[in-house]
Amino acid sequence: MALLPRNTIVTIENRRSRHVSWWAILCAAPALVAMLVFEYWPLCRTAFMSVQGTNLFGQPTGFVGLDNYVRMFKSIDFWHTLAVTGVFTIGSVVATLLVGLAVSIPLSTRLRGTGLIRATVMIPMAVSVAAAGLAFRSIYQPETGAADQLLRLVGIDGIGWLTDPSVAIWSVIAVDAWVGLGFTVLLLLAAFDGVPEDVMEAASLDGAGPLRRIRFIALPIISPTLFFIVVTQTIGAMREFTAIQVLTQGGPADSTRTLVIDIYQAAFGSGTADYAAASARGMVLLLLIVVVTAVQFRFLDRKVIY
């Protein structure tokens, strides 16, 4: 068989490369169009609206520069909202991670019956956040709710789970942690299953107890999963809307008014469609998520063992 000239081979390879590139672009085009329409265009529109004035119907009335941002940062209510967002985010992340570890560590052992319990723990994954919020709102009802009735069995008077400003934020955090528990346990169980059994057995033979094996062997090995849970749960908590809206709508006394709830109420809940103020708050929320995520990668990633 005659060999083709080198320049002919190069020409054929270039044609194949161009053909593959155009085919790849064609296959990726639907996803790219969807990202442009549903992600980048709304983001650009939000940035545009944040520097506009709006009328009573939410229509832009003209460029106002940074007036929306200046008015927002001068508002004491905005800083209170940021503080509530921080408390809610930290509380949700810590509660989800600690409860997830407390549940997944016993279930990581290969004992009879753990399979059924594992399946039961995954139930929150199948429940929508709105449905969970409605269920917990019934549980938190004063006098007739299951939470108060259980407290009365041990001689404790009822608690204003959703009506006491000092308690409501923790009640909402508990619901958010419950909603995220199934996914967290699923990730942790998969991570614990990847811990080498021979390493754990060797540590046991060396005299390390169960707690020391978990702390110094298992947790460092699953640290990439822990880091992933912290980052994703932080982003999810900062963007949480449904549970808070169903349970408290930001009350009582704005004790659960996070930045997302503030954005919603500025746009739809104040009687006027102040889309400009809502857009400015949305851009601040985006910046906060980016900064917090970057800080987590900067400092927490150092402690991850890959």
C-alpha cells in the first residue's frame, strides 16, 4: 500500500479536527443557549436594573448610578438582614454537618438492620421544601402542635417556635437542616464506605479506640466530602427562600428576614414593585456568595487531604 505524502496526512488531520470541533459546538449549542437565556441574561438584566430607577409598576425610569446601593448600605434594616443571613447560614451548615455525622457514623457499620435505617434516613430527599415547611409549621403550632405537646409531657410550658423572635431563627434552621439531612448522610455514607478497612483494623490492633479511629483516620480520609458539603450547604443556605417564606415570611420582628427574603419583599411584598432595590440586593447576594466561597477555598481547602 502506497504511503500518503506527509502534507496530505496533515491536511486530512486538520479537516478531521475542524469537523470534530464543529460537531462538538453543535452538540453543546442547546446547553449554551439555555445558559445564556436562563442564567447570563437574567444576571445582566439584574445588574442593569440595579443602577436604574423604577416607577410604581417596576419599569426602569432612567440611570441613577449607585443610588440604590448607597441607599441600601445606609439602611440599618439591611445590616440587620445581613446579620440574620449570617446566623442562618452558619447555623444551617453546622447543624446539617454535625447531625449528618452523628447519623452516618453509626450507619457506616455493617450490622443487620442498618440498610433499612439508611433508607429511612433518605426520606427527606423525597420531600419538597414547601411540603416540609408546611409540615413543620403544623408541628410548631402553639398549644396544639406536636412540639409543644411533647414538651408538656416533661413539664415544660409551650415555646413560641415561630412567634418568639429569639427562637424563630433556630426553628427555621432546624427545618433547613432536616431538609438537607438526607443528601448529607448519603454523601457521608459513600465517603465512609471508601475508608480502607485494613487501615481501620490496623489502628484498632495498635490500641486506637473507636473515637480516635474516626477522628484521626476516617475524618481526614473523607475530608474532601466534608469540604464539598460545607461549600454547597453554605451556598444553599445563603439562597434559601422556600422554608423561611412558608414558616415565618421573615418574621416575627424581622428575626428571620434573610437577604433572599428581603429581595422578595422589596420586589413583591411592599406594595410597589421596587425591582431596582431588589436587583441591587441581588447583586450584593451574588457578591457575598462568591466571596464566601472563595474564602472557603482559600482556607478550608488547605486542610483537605486528597
